[in-house]
Amino acid sequence: MVLLQLMTQMAYLNEWVVLESDHIDGLSGVVEDLEASTLRHPLIGGAKVCVVVFVSFWLNACKETLTSLLCLHIYSQILNI
């Protein structure tokens, strides 16, 4: 019985390695997108920013982060961590 449980948990852990790698890649992409869309200079002298584009980048980053966190939560429940 215990051996079967351990084998089942090992299978989940092996799947987790693949999922974790995918999540790290996804979060790295989110960070890159945020850095690319972040204003690094003060808005002076009549400079303008497209708020719609900025908010769109921000919402996409939040969505990706929340999706990753949800997946992490679900798999932690499956693995009883």
C-alpha cells in the first residue's frame, strides 16, 4: 500500500518537473513583457503614453501570474504539499 502511494507520488513529482519548467518560462516571459512596457523615463515636456496599451500589457501579465499561481495551488493539493 505504501509502495503504491510512493510510486503515485513519484509520478506526480515527475510531471511537476515538466510543469515547473513551463511555469518558469511563462513567468520569465511575463517579466520581460512588463519590463518592455514599463516607462523608464519621467513624462515631461508634453510626453504622452498610450494608457490602453500599457493597461493591456499589465492585465496580460496579471492573468499569466494568476494562472501560474492557480496551477501551483492545484498541484500542491494533488501532491499534498
